[in-house]
Amino acid sequence: MSTPVKSLLASFALLLALAAPASAKLKIVAPVVVKGPQPVHFAATASQPTEEVAFYVDGRKRFVDHAPGWKVGRRGYVGVGVGRHELKVEARNGRAVTVTKRALYVEPIESPIDPVASPTVDDAEATTPAPSPRGSDPDLLFSGATIDDFINQSAPGAVREVSDPAGGPRGALRMTVADSDVAPITPTDDPRAQLVSPSFIEPGDEFWWHFSFYLPNDFPNRVPGWLLVGEGPYGFPWNGSPPVSVGIGETMGWQRNGTYGYDVPWQQPFERGKWTDVLMHIRFAGEGFVETWINGEQVTFFGPDSYNPNEEPETTRLQMATRDSSNDGGKNFIVLQNYREAGMFDSATVYHGPTKVGTTRAAVEG
């Protein structure tokens, strides 16, 4: 074959490649009509490789990915409110663009939330349980010691009220989660059990949160992925990981969300067979802060062993956005959890003690 012909064919092939349309198919793991507000699984797959895929909800770009398995939101979930919504995927392959759209209708919840069927918390008071009695302390905002104090977003029987696993006087909430405790039984594709407080934390609020968890002696001595035991404040639109959480991996610690490049402000070894006490002092705002005490010892953020790509200075009061695009849609709540990456264990158990949220340290530690 002559060189000019080869050159012509090569040019023609290049033009075909540039003209080849990107091809993305929108896949929503939810009915077209759902009750809400709630997070909906929003993912896309392509019939051929593409360079970039962007996800939009009601015209707002929510996520861009270059990987072959695309998801939007927190592990594939995006929060949506009541009404009609347009979900769109835009796939680019060279100069070609393919757009796929789908409508989603969210109807209001007419009765209190079914904690298994409905995977999120509605800010409307009609859909949240009343907080536990606060007694005479006006500084106590929420107190939770029993399942009925929370919205239970767990598989049937996964959360039980039991005696203190350490043999002490306190009661406990045992969360035993199987690897099969996933959607549609629970809210996500990763197994979880969780107890969610009412939505009572207002933008600008400064509050103290006290909780404790117990890892039994048969808890795995190594968590190869991630496992969360507490999150908050969190709320609508549930767009990605919350700003503040406590989790277990190779160590115990806190990895911030994408706002800060998933840095790790603090970490330390976790212990089995004893209670771990957590106290947080938080201002819920775009210019907020976090202070933390573990077993009575105040945490120094960004010490020598932290993952600190942004070169944050060491501090005991971390100035940061505790209210960002993940949770800036209204009032927020706190969550007690046993929520983990799928595929690590057949089953794992975490115990939680009573939890309190208040405007003063004395209110939550008393």
C-alpha cells in the first residue's frame, strides 16, 4: 500500500475516532417515583471508554470522574428533595459529547419514616421522633439511650438494647452488621446499621457532643478499609462524606472530606475490650471549628503522624468548614453507626453507649 494511501486511511481513522460519540447509560437504583426527601443511587456506565463523565442534578454539576465505574454523591448517592428532578450524565470522548437524562419524582412522606424503607432523615418535625426528655437542664439539646430515641436505619434486629458489655452499670446499644445489610434493606451499597437523631442543629450553632463506643474482643484487629462509628453534624443534601466523623481503619481517627483533600487531622491506635469515650466541641458553620477529647485527653490535630498534605499547623482547635456542600441544606443531626466498606467481614459488632448533645460541656458530661 502506498504511503499517500496509508496517510489518507490514517487521517480517515482519526476523523472517525474524533467523531465517535461517547456513550453513557444512566442507571438509577431506585424507582422513578420515590418518597422523600432521600438519597437516590445515581450511577452511569458506558458502552465504550470515555475520557470524562460529568453528573448533574437539576442543572448543577455534582461530580466529574475519569474512571470506568462512575458514581455521584457519597458512594453513589445524591440527596434530593420533594418534587421533580432532572438527573443528567454528560460523557465526553474526544470532541464528541453524549448526554443522557432521566426524570425523578420525589413525593412527600405522608406518615412517619419507615426506618428500613426510607434511608434518610426528613427535616420536617412530623417525620422525626421527639428527643428524649431533657429534665430540668435547658442546656441539653438531645439525649439518646434507647432505640426509640432515634430514627433506626438498620436491618431488622441489627440494633439491640443490651447490658454493658464491659460489665458496668450502663446500658448499651449493640449494632451487629452482616455484609448483606445493604440496599434496599439499608440505605447504601455498603453495610451499615445506624441510629440518627432528630434534625436540631441550626447553622451557626455551637454545641458539645458526647458519645462512647466499645469494640468487643472478637472485633477484627485490623480493618483493611474503613468503618465509621460516628458522624455529625450532617444533613440535607447528603452530598458526599460529612465534614466530621470518627472511624476505624488501621487506626482510629478522622479523615476529612474532599473539601480538605481527604487529609487526616488525627489518628491513634484503637482498643478492643474497653469503652472509648469521645467528646467533641463543634461550631456548625462555614467558618466553624472542631475540638476533640478521646478518653479525657484533648486531641492535637495535625501532629507528626497525621496525613497533612495541606501543611496545616498543629492545633487543639481546628478552624474549618463544618458546614459545606455536603450538609448545608438546613438543620443537621448526629449519627451513631456501625457503617463499613463492603467485602471486609461476614459480620462485625460495635456497641454504643448513651449519647448527649448540649450547649455546654457540663450538660453532656453529667
